[in-house]
Amino acid sequence: MSVTHAAAPPRARREGRKALLWMSPWLIGFAVFFVYPLVATAYFSFHRYDLFTLEFTGLDNYRYFFHDDRAWISIKNTLWLVVFMVPAQVLFGLAVAQLLTRLKAGAGFFRTVFYLPSLVPLVAGTVSFVFLMNPSGPLNQIIEFFGIAAPDWFGDKDWAKPGLTLLAMWGIGNTMMIFLAALLDVPKHLYEAAAIDGASGWRQFRSITLPMISPVLMFSTVTGVIYALQYFTQAMIASRVAAGVTDSPGSSFVPGYPEMSTLTLPQWLFHAGFRDFSMGYACVLALLLFAASMIFTLVLLRQFRAFTDDEGGNR
Amino acid sequence: MTTTLATRPPAAAAPARRTGTRGGRVRRTLYWIATHALAVALSLMFIGPLVFVALTALMTDDQALTGELWPDSWNWGNFAEVFARSHLLGWLGNTFMYAGLGTLFMLLSSVPVAYAMARFRFRGRKLAFLAVITMMMLPPQVIAVPVYLIWARFELTGTLWPLILPMLLGDAFSIFLLRQFLITIPREYTEAARVDGCSDFWTLIRVILPMARPAIAAVALFQFFYCWNDYYGPLLYAQINEENWTLSLGLASFRALHSVQWNLTMAATLLVMAPVIIVFFFAQRVFIEGVTLTGVKG
């Protein structure tokens, strides 16, 4: 050990150069697909740009943003997903994982079954759900069998987002797997000791399970929020299939059917940039999306930095 | 006391203790039944949608509109009709090209980068790792406009190349996951190879790659599935050119093109899902180990 220590300075420099060489593909990628686009996005946001003419317009795009009702609707919808869809996913994933740890028979089989839907291609899963949840579809048949009036899910502005939430809960697989691994990592003897002390199931969950899995809970929530901010495909497909419209450049179809209830910020950004060709304005929305996701990424980075200190450090 | 415990709802019951009393045994049995019944009910909810899709795919189009759950007649010809009415094979070929080349390029570029990040000691390695996470979490729509303009300059919009070529420059998620695995390999292995006079390149090939096979298999599968399922990327670049559509793009416009023929739409949906589900059953372990790696454990 003292040998490596003595040889450290020249070797560190040599390793530094070597690392630079080995990592060069990614460093180029980072520059071309991260740093440059961010700078360019900021630059374009002060311009009017439609792929052909570039014209400096100062703060016009930003001013327009404050009068753009659809942008605000899309922000509200995206926030709805963060506030309702993400907790629903995290809690459901945790509950299913918790159940899996309690199964004495067939745990492997059930794990496979619960995980499977998360692999179904997003477009295929969404098209399926729009069909299953159509007014006369199987789900509503089942609901009405119990004498309850079933909603018109993807055709009703109040029910489209809850419908998408159900779709999200169906594809819970990854969250569930991460929780399952964390739950199985909790030392068994803690539960045994608590059981001897007479702690109830709920009490054990609160005092042992929750503190032990809190880093994973945090990780799932934060990544869930970041993915909710990018929520695009399912909303786009659901609105298109429910409305029965194709999308193509220059088409007048505005996503968000019904009544813009499924219009999320990334969709509106996409529409502004690549359907209306108001690329400068799209960049304003892009910066907003960047700022929002960056806040949560920073939380994640702090968590990872704490971990890399012990394990990824220079040991 | 045993009676109060026995009447307690099973969900709140503590994990069964070996009390040996009859009440304890009854309670354990009830608990067993309750948890397994719940698991079966959940399974039906997870599998149900796929079953209904399959059943609808086999109905006549009139029946598919009625909301009936069981097909009157089994119309296997619906699948043939999907092939006849759409360019499913063409979409499949494009999807294979995107997913196959994307995965290959990603592996070629990301494995060495992750190796360097996990093994070499240099200033800024922590910073590099944090940069990888930041890039991994960046919503793709944020950088869409400038990146689109880059590809427009190379006249590659309308093709899938803007999605494939960047894979040569590494994929943040794959680098992250590989690095998480590689740091768990004890340094003694690489040090021993170094002492034996192995260069870094050969250490990677001969020592690291065989040990990292599960992680490499996991990122390869994740990447393949990501490309296979991707809708946003192909929508942005290939929507304008029907020749380069992928399965996702084709399926997304399928219902609109074939008005309200839900049976055919469901048949097409099933055909798109099938390969993924089949692969999953063969490679389940790889997936499950891979997902666990994405957790926060160091």
C-alpha cells in the first residue's frame, strides 16, 4: 500500500491522461449533445426561427409565453402528473413489492407476472388501454356489472389523466423490482427483535422498513418526478387514438384531446417546435423544462455524491 | 389473548411467529390465504389487459365494437390481414435496424467509458460520474431543437440515423449502470493483471468483460428494448418519411388509418408486443438483476 502511495503523483497524472483518452467518446458526446444544445437553446430563445430565417427578437418569446394559455395548461397538467401519478406509482410499487416479500409460495411466478407489463412497448400498452377503457370496453363492462356508472376515461377531460395514471400503475415493474431488492436487504433480525418486543406489522413497517429503505424511496420518487416531467408518449398516443387522428408535420391536430386535458409541457414544446415551427419559442419552453428537471436532478446528485464518497472514491 | 390476535385483519398481522398454539396456526393459515389471494387478484389485474387485447384481436370487427368479452368466432385471419394492410414487415425491419445497431454501437462506446470511470484514478472522476447522471436525467425534449438542426445540416432527418449514430458516443444510462457494476469488482483482479504485464485494453477484454457479463447483458437488453419501444425519437426524425417508420410509429397511426377496426388494431398491438414478451421469458434473470443495479446502492 505504501508503494502505491509513493508512486501516486506521476501515476495519477498518467492515469488522468489515460482516462481522458478512454472517455473521449463520451466527452465528445457530452459536448455535442448536452453542452452545445443547452447553449444553443438559450441563444435561440431570443430569436424567431422557423428553420429558414433567424431573426433576433429579444424577449418576445418570453413575453409570448406569459400570454400562451396552452403553455400554462400544459404546465398544470404536468404538475398534476407529478402530484398524483408519481405518488400513485411509488406507493403502489412499494405495496406490491411488500406483498411479494410475504408470499411463501410462487413468489417468483408472481414477480414475473407483476413485472411483465412494464416491458410492453409504450405505444402498444397505451393503444390497448384506450381500447380497454373505451365507453363500451371491457373495463367499463366490469365496472357497470357492479352497478357503478363508469366514466368515459380518455374521452372525458376529467378522467383522461386518472386513466393515464392507471396505465402508469400497470407498468410498475421497475419501481417494484427496486423496492423488492431494498426490502430483501433489510436484516431479518431487526424484525425478529421487534416481533419479540410485540411490535405490530404496521409499527414494524414504520420503525424498521421505512427508515431502512428511505434512500431507495427517495431515489424512486425523484426519478419518478423527472420522468413525469418528460411524460410524452402515453399522453400523445392516448389523445391521438381516442380522437382518431393521425399526426404529421403541418397537420393541425393539437395534442391534448379531450379539451387539452392530456397536453403536457414536453408535448406542447414538441408541437411548438416541430409542428408550428416556432423553434425560438419552443426553446423558451425547453429552458423551463430544463430548469424544472434540473432541480430534481440536483437532489439526486446529492444523494449519489454521498454514496460515491465511500464506494466510488479513490480507494 | 389468542382470540384477539386471530380476529385481527390478516394484513395487519405480524409475520407469522412459531407459537405452536392452534390459534397461531390458524392465524398463519389465514395470513397465507389472504396474501396469496391478494397476489392472485393482482395478477389478474396485470395480465387481464393483455388477455382482453388477445381476445379482441380474434373477433370480427362488428363484435369488437360491442364490448363483448369472448369471441363468437375465432378469426385467426385478422393477423394475416394486419400484414396485408400495413407495412408491418417494413416497420419490423426498421425497428430491428434501430435497436440492433443502436445496441451494438452503445456497447462499443459505453463499456470502455464505464471501465475508465470505475477503474482509473484521476481528478474529476466523481465530477464525470455526476455529469453522466445529469445527462441521463435530461428530458430529451430540452435539447430537441438544436440537435434536430445538427442532423438537418447533415440531411439525415427523415431517417433513423440521428437516433443510431449518437450511440457511438456513449449512452449515459448504460455508462451509469455499467459503472455501478464495475466498481464492485475488487481491484485485486485488475492489479494482478497489471502485474502480469497486461495492458489496460487486454485487462478489459480478458479480465473485466468475462466478469461483467451479467451487467453487459443487462444494458444490452435495456438498450435494445428502449430502442424497440421508443416512440419520441422516431416521431421526431422519421415521421415525415413513411419508409423509415418503426413499429411504434406504425402502430400509433394504425387505428386512425383503419378507422374504428378495433380487432385489427388489437391484432397489430399484439404482434408488436409479442417479441418483447417472448424475449422477456427467455432473459428474465438478466432483466431482474439489471433493474436491481439501477437502485442507489453505491
